[in-house]
Amino acid sequence: MTTPSCPCGRSEPYEKCCGRLHAGTAAAPTAEDLMRSRYGAFVKRDTGYLLRTWHPRTRPGRLDLDPGMRWTGLEILGTTEGSAFHTTGTVTFRASYRGGSLHERSRFERVDGAWVYVDGEFLD
């Protein structure tokens, strides 16, 4: 029996991919990795991780996820900067859900060395 791949779209099992980040045993090395892990957290409904990885200046006080939302796939369309050598970066993606999709360009920054989500611009 094969282990299912991670919700972020990578072929590794969840525990070896985004699960490590969600559990706090690893940190995202790039803005894209953080974006993928945040998508995985939406799939898993891990609001604690989503809030922890949100920039303090833009983080909401709480996050209520729609229990009926079913995320079905993630496609990374482009990135700018966001590597280990940068302090900012963007990730453009399409996140599909049952009944539609979300097309966004997200901005990320490093805070105390860790990548965090700042905000996003809807493109459709």
C-alpha cells in the first residue's frame, strides 16, 4: 500500500513534507515552501499553523475556516525571490476547491529569519 502524497502537491508523504512544518519540527526554507505548507494547513484545517505563519502586522485575531470547504489541488504558477538568500518573495498560485478556484499572488517576508505570509492579491 502506498502512502498518499502531501496535500501541497509534492510526492512525499505528508509526515515528511508539510507535516514536519505543521508540527514545528522544521521550518520552510523558501517562500514557496511556506506557501505550500499553508495550503496544506488549509486542507488539514490547521488554524494554529496558519496564524503562526502569518506576519504579526497583518495577522487576524482569529481564523474561522469554512468546514464545508474542500480543497482539491494546488498549482504554483510563478515565484519571485523568496529563496534562502532573500528577505521577501512572492508566490503566484491557483488553489482549486470543489466548485472553483482561487488565483492569488501572495507576498512573504522573513521575520526573525522565518518566512511568514504578509498578504495576497486576488488575480481573477
